[in-house]
Amino acid sequence: MATAGHVEPAGYHTRRDERGRTVVVLTGQWTLRGIDGNADALASALREHARDNDKVVWDCREVRGLDNVGALVLWRLQGFAQGHAIEVRPEHAALCERWARREPPPEGGRSPGVRPLAVLSSLGQGLRSHALEFTTLIGCVVVDGGRLLRRPDQIPWKDISASIYEAGVRALGITALVGALVGIVMSYLSSLELRNFGAPSYIVNVLGLSIMRELGPLLAAILVAGRSGSAMAAELGVMRLTEELDALSAMGISRIVRLVLPNIVALAVALPLLVVWTDAIALFGGMVAAHITLGIDIPEFVHAIPSAVPVVDFVLGIVKGAVFGVVIALIACHFGLRIKPNTRSLGVETTNAVVTGISAVIFVDAVFAIGFRGIGLP
Amino acid sequence: MTSDNIIEMEHVFTRFGRNVVHEDITLSVARGEILGLVGGSGSGKTTLVREMIGLDQPSAGRVRLFGEPLDKIEAETLATLRNRCGVLFQGGALFSAFTVFENVAFPLQEYRAIEPTLIRDLVYMKLAQVGLGPEVAAYLPAELSGGMVKRAALARALALEPELLFLDEPTSGLDPVAAQTFVHHLQDLHKELQFTAVVITHDLDLMRDLCTSLAILADRRIVARGAPTEMALNPHPFVQAMFLGERGQRVFGAMAS
């Protein structure tokens, strides 16, 4: 065996024996580290000798180590494998024996290339399976939810409360920051225009209506879809990876009741509250900015809000928040449960959960805008 | 190099917070040895092995791998040393997004000193060496049985022709027949490749058949070190319970009498 630190490169030399045959004497370490990238060079040099294999003797007794890489390089030479005069050390006999009688590995299957029809059909199948699974999920949630209402002692309060804390309380900071910044930006932008019109006090109407009806719910929902949507999907995915989902099923515990429903209920409760919070902070940011740019006093602004924004707009914002919450949780759980037990699927489906969640929120918001166009607007 | 020891641990202490796991452990592994590392659950066997490869740092003491002190080693040297080690993790730790073929080919491709044309042949040979047929190559790890995962992981650990092999519970979760076959494979490989190995195990059959020596970890120390057959003579209660207990008698009894 070679010493640990030192590697002797693989090599060879030739001589003539007494019967006039060429003897190729292999020297050094015919191992991964001894060959070290010279496999092709060594092989082509040796191939010269391998041509007339009747007259060649391969002498491997001087090699200081032979492993699979070395053996493979030698056995790829046609002459070596068929040449009858090979001399090896006894400890290398088994390795040589195995390479001598190995079967050539199967040809790798070529990927069939891109066929447009196949792509379309797999796309269609994907959509179909999504629709089917999503409908099934909603069905399960409705059925299990209904059963829970009849057996309220089985409601997983602890899971719901933990989920509310995770998705709601811990999102207070980021929603406040984003809300305040958007409020300030809105206020600055509209104050320029309103001053031109000579109607600075309308800043209350502009900010109040846009934030409470549209921006507050949308901002909170998008942030929650990014935060909690990914967390919920990844949690379910890791539970699939570690077979925790199967463990739950084996105990006869419904994953819908223990994992999906708490998330839905939690977001349905937490998101409307986050909407109120975001509304308040965004209005505060707008208020401060309006005070600086337009000189509107803060008490004056606060007093003007109730008359500027109809209550129904505020309520509509909160209802939207609840609907967004349910949509985000359902989508996150749908993609989370689709995760297959490998790391790539975990990444792909978590991304899908967030992207689909945000898109769905904006889509539902558009539906609300059209459906409620006659309500609450001055 | 002071001697022909592949691993040398001197006065190693490991603490996690207030919890002391290892207390003054001195242990060396000679070239060609297959050392069985035995101990109760939570006795820090895996931690000790992680310290041997430099994945974790001991709280005190020094570790030498291939004669190089791991506490003041450069990242590049450490990477070269690790190329000479193969690790079989307890759960296999196969890359779940890769097929079996890609898993075994991965270290070979990363090593960058092997012609790509050779890699295919090498991978199929490695798989054959651990008793997996070519049809398994296209499977994803999630589609394999526990025994196949272990064998595929062993093929990956052997990919770079390691001089030093770490096996973390190689037979746990295998049925007796599969475990026996696995041990035979390892014995054959050891005869051929002459590697040094550190095996964490609870499997008495494996200790008897595969290990050339044992180190027993109990009460935070190495309480016994020697050939498997000498263990029954050791007075430490853990060793007594392990080797003179009912199962120990059954496995080692025949040898002693």
C-alpha cells in the first residue's frame, strides 16, 4: 500500500523477455489518484502495444495499488482483456477477475426530445389533476369542517391558535412597515396633484378610500401569501418527506382536520385583523406625510375620515381579507400536499404555492372590484 | 507522520452546553483496521465520527486525519483529505432529486480528474459491487427499499475509491439476510480494496464477522478497546451486559467455548 500523503503516478515501461515477447510492465499506482486525469493518454499509449496481443505479456506485479479506475482503464484496451499473458499480484486477482467477466453496462435511454403534442397533452393532464385535487381538497375541508361543527370537542383549538400566532402575530412587523411606506408614497403622490386642483383636504378621501377598500387588504394578503403560503406548503412537504403524514394517517387522524383546517381557519381570522392593522398604519403614514406636504393637522385628518369613507368600504376590505385568507391557505395546502418525497419537488411546489397564491389573491380582488362596483363608492 | 495510524484522537472532550458527551477520549485507528464503534444510544458515537472527519470540532483535544491535525488545517487540504474518505450516513443521505446513477456518478463528476467516458462504466461496476443490478440505476431514492438505499449509499461512498470508510449503522433496518449479504459485500470489498473503516453499530453479528477490533463508548469514555473476542473479559458493566447478555452469548458464545 502507498503511504497516505504520497501518490506515485501510474506509468509503465517495456522490455523483451527471453522468448522475444514484449513485456509491458505497469508501475506506480493504477488508482484514481495515481492516474489523475491521464486515463486517455495512458490508454492511447498502451493501445499501441495492445495491437499484437499474442506477443505481449502484461506484467502487473509491480503496480503499487490497483483499484476500479485503474482496472477499467486497462480493461478498455481490447488486447488487454483478451491477451492471455497477464500477471497480477494475488491481492489484485479478484478485482481483475471481476472486470474480466463484467457485463457491459446497458445503453442509457435517450430522452425522446420535445414533441409539441406530448407537451400539450401533459399540460392538459397537469391542469386536470390540479383541478381534481383542488376540488377534492375543498370537498374534504367542507365535509370535515361540517363534522367538526357537530362535534365541537374535536376542534383542534391548539393548532388553530398556534397557526394564528405564526401567520398573524408574527406578520405584524412586516405589514406595518410596508403599510406605512405605501401610505407615505400615496400621500406624497396625490398631494402634488391635489394642490394643483386647490383641493388639499380631499387627501383624506383619496387616502381613506384607496387604502381601506383596496390597498390595505391587498398588501396584507400579498405579504401573508408570501410568508405563510410558503411556510404552510413547505411544512406539509417536509412532513411528506419524513413520513409524518403517513404516521398521522396510520393513527387514524385526518390530515385535513389537523393540518389543513387549522391553517384555513387561522388565516380566515388573522388576515382580516391584519387588514385593519395595515389600514391603520398606512393611514397613519399617509397622515404624517400629508401634514408635512399639505399642512393638514393630524386631528383634523382623523375627524374627516368617517365622513370621507363609508363604513361599507371598511367592512368590504375586512371581508376581502377573510376571503383572501381562505384562498391563500387552500392553495398553500393544495401545493403542500402535492409535494413528492424529494428535495426538488419541495422547492418547485413551494414556489408554486406562493406564485399561485398571490395571483389568486389579485384575481379574487378583481372579481370583488367588478362585483361590488355599485356599493360603497361615492 | 508519526505512525501508520489513519486517525488519531488525543484527549478529546465534547460538550454541548452543560452536557458533556466525551471526556478525555484517546483513540487511534491503524491502516487496514475495521474498527467497530459501539455504545448505547446517545453515547455520542456519531458525534465522535463527525469529529474524525472534521464535520464537527471537539471542545478540546486534537484529531489527526491521515496525519494532518484537523484543528489548524486549510480548507483546501481538508477537501483533499475528504476525497479520500467515504461516508455512509445512517439514513443513506442519497440526494433525493437524483437517480441512483446520478447519485453514484456525482462524486466522480465532481472529482474532475476522470474522463466522462469512464464514469458510466465505473458507476455500473460500483452498483454491481454492492449487489445492485443495472435496472436500479434509473430509480429515484424514494422508490427504493431500505436495503437498496443502504447499498446505493455504499456505492456512492465507495465511488472515489476511499482509503477510509465511515459506516454509520450500516445494517440497521435491514432484514437478517440482507444484513448478512451486506456484511459479506463489505468483507469482500475490504479484501480487495484494503480500506480502513470505522463502523458505528449495535449489530453483534456485524461486530463478530466484520470488525477487526472494537472500541466501546460508555460513560463518556472509551471503556474497552480490542479484538471482538476479548470483549467478554472486560469488567465494565456495559460491556458485560452487551457481550455476556443473552444475545451476546448467542453470537459470541460459540467463539469463547
